[in-house]
Amino acid sequence: MLCLDRGFLYFADTTADKGGLRLATFLAMRLLIILCISTLTAQAVVPLILRPELTAHALKLLEQSERERAARLHDEFDLGGKTEAAKAAAADVERLERAINTLPADIDRRLAAARACWSGLTRQRRELVTAGYTDVEADERLAPMRWRCSRASTAAERDRDNYLARMRAQHETAVVHREQTVHTLADAVDAVKGRSERASAIEADAITPLSSTVLWSLLKSEPGALLKWLIFSVVQLELELLPFLLKFQSGQTAIGRRIAAERQIAGVRAAERVAQAEHDTEIAAALHEASGRAAADALSSNDVQATFARVFAAHLAACAPVEAVQAMMREFTSQQFDVDEFAGRFPRYATVITAAWSRAMRDASDILTRGLGSKPASDRV
């Protein structure tokens, strides 16, 4: 929990710039770092102190979140509208089923009239037969009435069949619509349930007594928890700043003053060395400039130019043998690798190759020696 900054205490004790800008800046940065570290470590201590309050508040936030999520998902998926649509579709199906089982009054009245007509026809025919008419004569006398009964019965039955066919078609359509609304409602309910379960699983891990969100919400809504947290924070802050307060109260120690004095002396000596180096550099630059002007004046002389030409010619003549030997050594080094690789791959010919290579090197060395020993053509002439 506590962060004792020994580095700053050492710096404050051994610095000679008391009350300066550097010390104040360093102090501000160190205090900021200490408070940040203390804030992080306090996350493990505050839940222990406010554990009952945080546990109860976490449960409250979970329940509140569930209510808000349920209302939001209810509006988002329009569960109310889909439920009402499913109920309306079911009621429509029930209405059509009742309509199929119950004929309209006019059709039912016409069917009853047709049945009564046929009943009257049967009764009159029986009376005519009883009165002495034959069956054929009775049918001939009652033919107009039979035609009227048949016409009324046919028309009533046709209207009944048309009505029932229309009602059954509407009933089938209503059943399909009811199934669709029920399926839509079930899909919406499943989607809401799935999202609620996923959100609840996430919130169960996120909204806990250790969460900073729960702590902040608790401090904003519960004055007692806020007071308890403030007391703990003030005590912790005092413990964090106690070493600094004691240091500023005690002042600089003797060892600190001695180290600060040694640093000041070392700084003065370093400044003197820098000033001496700058002075030496200025003198060297002046001498170089004077030497350059003198060399430029000397090069304008023909004797000096001839002397430089002879010196450079001798330098080139001296470097030529060295360069030739170095070139031969580089060639021998590059070719020696190929010879060793060939001898390793073909051991039967290693002796012959090694002897031939040694002889070639001796011949090349003799040729180079004779070339280096000969005089230049200008000297022979």
C-alpha cells in the first residue's frame, strides 16, 4: 500500500538547490507517481473495507441492469405488439370456428322454410292419397308445390354451402396467420432470452464488489460509504506523505551537505576544464589557419612544387611493391579455399593438387621477386 520514495529523499537531501524549480518539479512528479501507485494498490484494500456495502450495491446494480435490459429488449423486439398480434389472430380463428358452426339467421330461416315446405308437401300428398287419389294423381296435383319446395331448398342449400366455403377459406387463412404470429413471437422471445442470458453472464463477471464502477456508483449514492472511503483515503495519504513531511521538517543532514558540496566542487572543476578545452581549441584553430595561409604561400613557389613532386613520386614507388605483395596475398587466400575444398572432396588427388599448388605459389613468388628487384626503366636509361 505504501510507496517509500528513497530516491527522492536522497535527491532532496543531497541537492544544493533548495527551493529551486528543479526540486519543486521533481517533487510534483514524484508525488503524482506515488499517488497513482497508491490508487492502484488501494483497489485491493478498499473492497475489504467496504465489502458489505459493495456487495449489496453490486446486487442492486445487477437487478437494475436486468430491469432496464428487459424493458429495452421488450421495446426493441416489440414483444407487446407481437403478443397482441398473436392474441388477435387466435381470437380471429375462434370467431371463424364459431361462424362455421353457426349459420346466419337468414340462411337458417330459409333452410327451415324449405324443410317446412317439404313437410307440408308430404302431409298434403298423404291426405290426397287418403282421399282416394292415386300416387300419380297426387304427384301431378302437388307438382307446383314440389317445384317451389325444391327451388327454395336448392337456393338455401347453395347459400349455405357458399357461406361455409367462404368461412372455411377465411378460417384456413386465419390459422396460417395465427401460426405465423405465434412463430414470430416465439423467435422474439428466444432472441430476448438469449441476449439476456449473455448479458447476465457478462455482468456477473463485471459487476462485482471489486469493480471500480460499483465503487464509484456506491460513493455517489451512499453518503455513509463515501465518508468511510474519505477517512481511509486521508489516513492513507498521510502515511504516504509522512516521509516527505519528516524530511522537510528535519532539514538537510550533514552527509547530505557534504555530498552537495562535493557535487558543487566537481561542477566547478568540470566547468574550468571545459573553459580550458575551449581555449585550447581556439588556439589550435588559429595555428591551423596560420599554417594553412603559410602553406598556400609556399605552394606558389616552383621549387616547393618540384620538391612535392619528387616526394610523392618516391612515395608511389615505395607503395607499389607493398601493394603488389598484398594483391598476391589476397589472391593466394581466395584460391587456397578452393584448393582445400577440392582436396577434401577428392582425397585421392589431394597430394597431387597440394604439390601443384605449392609449386605455383613458389613460381609466382619468384616472378614477383624478380619484378620487385628490377630497376625502373628511367634508371636503366
